[in-house]
Amino acid sequence: MAVTNKNADDSRVSIGNRRYDARSAAYHSLLRCECGSKYSNLEIDSAIGRYKLEDAEKRLYTTLVYGVIESKLTLEYIIARLARRPVESLEPEVKTLLCLGLYQLSRLDRIPEHAAVNETVELAKRFCPRASGFVNALLRAYIRADRNSLLPDPNDRMKYLSVKYSVAEELIGIFDSSLKASDETERLLAVLNVLPRPTLRVNTLKLSRDELLKRLLDNGIEAYKSELSEFAVKLGENTISDKIRELIFSGYVYIQDEASILALEAARPKPGEYVLDVCSCPGGKSFTAAIMMNNQGRVRSFDLHKSKLSLVDSGAKRLGITIIDTTERDARVYDESLVHIADLVICDVPCSGLGVIAKKPELRYKSAADIARLYDIQYDILENCSNYVKPGGRLAYYTCTINRDENSNLTGRFLRAHPEYTCSFEKQLLPHIDGTDGFYICVLHRAGSDE
């Protein structure tokens, strides 16, 4: 996730006999993510409460954790160049301190260089005292260095792009093979290093987009109409304010990228229809379908994980939607009771997430082997759930990735095996072209009567 540059005061909180400010909290959280394989979003949510971080300290803490994880390959490459030894030879505590300091020096222009160095050295004295001199020397060496000389030779294209944008080389290869031209890859990588501004999907069961915009502007919130969807409002800032949270809690809006909104518009759920959303959590597409149906008909929301379905139930209640019901179900497992029952089946399948790297920093380091394991799961979901579509009905297949093997290659394989289906809509949305998440939309029609 890319983050905005923020500074903070030096307020600190005490836990036991130790003081924790944003930097020390970030140091411990990054160690947990590095050594315990904990997801950054879960660690951040728990750490903010654990360390009682508020306001500026909370913002700086979040910036540091997401930023260091996002810039991991870049920072570690620079450390290895300056230390003149493999970064793997460093203790995790030392590497984490250096990454924290280098991130502040290289990315946070509101923090003075002396402050970034001094604060990091103080952290080293508290948590890794034997390394404080080394940390100080390396950070000061970075200040003196020619920054361009710290990156790989641009003629080694894959390595250069990987380090410059902190994305695994295997993923760059996937982008190269999935985009129309190789020069598009760097344009895409540059955009994936910028956190997009959130989009709100208006709940038209409660108010219109114009009414929502008026409420936002009356509360001093910068917002404007989406050019891609009549149901979307773009925010002018990356942060979600308390006033926005109040609108979400009251059921007037929910956060949904324009790509997801466009995906449902392409599938055209109508009032009175029977809809299955087979991989539904956390519920955004079920909500959008129900709202487009004017809360008339039925939406059945399935998910493999029962614990997540409460998110759909609570979200529907908040939005005033009454036509959604939830069931724990594996979308790969055939259910005879569902055969030919649905006007529309939504398959928003598990995917590599390569189109939302800007929002989920850990995805930058996925391996091609891990991604390839998804292909059979995706195909099995699509093929199994195609049995549930009525003659004349629609089967919608979605991913939030840019990988052709998860997208057009997969649906092409399905169409060759299922002549009863034809493609009525297909689009690959790209962040550097469309300004949305990287997202694949494919709507398939089953032959037969629409009655």
C-alpha cells in the first residue's frame, strides 16, 4: 500500500516500563510481520489499540509499517549496497531498524534527515544497543551517497524494475506477458506505488448521489462524481475521516472501488431476480446487486468461511437490505438443489490480487508458483457454478488481478468446453489507464429463454 507523507509530534505512551511512540510501535510491528508472517492490516489494527496510538502518532505509525513493507525490496537492496554484505546476514532487528530509517530518509520528505537518523539511532539504543553505531553509520552513508548509484543497472531491466518499484521479478514477468506492450509494465508499476483515493458507492435505497455529495461538501469533505459510474463518488483525500465513517455506519455508503461497481453494472442484476454470489465475503458485490435490484428479489451470499459471513449479515442490516441471506458453502462443490435456479451467478473468485497491490503491500512478493495454484480453484468454481444458471441467465466471472492466466485465458478455456455459453461482455481494467483497481470482468450468457 502506498501511503501519504505525514509527520507527527513526539507524543509517547507507556506500556509497562517502556515508552512506545509511532516509531517504536512500528519497529515491533514490522518484526512481527517479518518473523511471524503476520498480515500488516491485522497487525496494524491490533497494535493501534495495544499501544494506544492516536492522531499524528497513529498516522505516522501506519505510514511507517505500510511504507516499509511496500518498499521492502528497495530498502534491502540499498542496505546490502551500503553495508557491502548480503542483507540476509543481518539480524532481523538490525535490518528492521535500517529499513525504518531509510524509509524515512528516502520517502518522507516532511521529516528532516537529522530527525530520521537520530530517532532511528535512539530506537537502536533501546532495542538493539550493540548495533546503534552501525545503524548510525549506514544511515549517514545513505545521506552522502548518490541515490541513483544505489539502484541496479537499468540495462538489467527485470532487476532494475524489481528494485525500483519493490515488486518481485516473477510478477514483473506476469505483467509483461499480460499487457499489450512491455513498456506498459513500468507505467503500471509506477501507479501501483501510489495509494488510490477511496471510492464510495452510494446506497440509493436511502439517498441519491447528488444528496450524498451535498452532505459531504456541507461537512467540508472534498468529493466529486465518478466519471465511470453514476453510483460512485470519489474522495479528494486518501484518508477515511470520522464523518465518512459515520455515513458508512448509518448505511448511506460503503467503500467500493469503481471497478467492482462497473463489474456489477455489466452483470445487470434486475428487480425480482434470483442471484447467487458464491464467493461473497466481505459482501460488497452482494450489496451492490441488492441495491441495483431495488431490494426486490433474492440474493443468496455464499462463502467458504462461516466466520466471515457475519460481515455480510451486518452490512446488509446497516444498509437496509432485506433480500440477502447467507450460507456457508464451498463454491467448488456441486449442489443439486441449486441447478438452473439463478438468473445471475456471481463468481468473484480467489485470485492473486495483482490489481490491488497498491492497497495490499504483501502481494508484491507473491511467487508465480503460489499464483499458479489458484488456476484450478478458479476454473473449478466457474465450471461448477455454471450449473446453477437458468437457461437465458448470466454467469459473471471477476478477479482483481492483471494476470491473463487467471482472466481471459481461463474464461477462454471455459467457453471452449461449454458451447452453451457465450461471452456478452469482457473487459480488463488497468490502474494506469482506467484509474481503477486492476480488475477483470467477464459476463457469460447461457443459451435459452430469458423467461
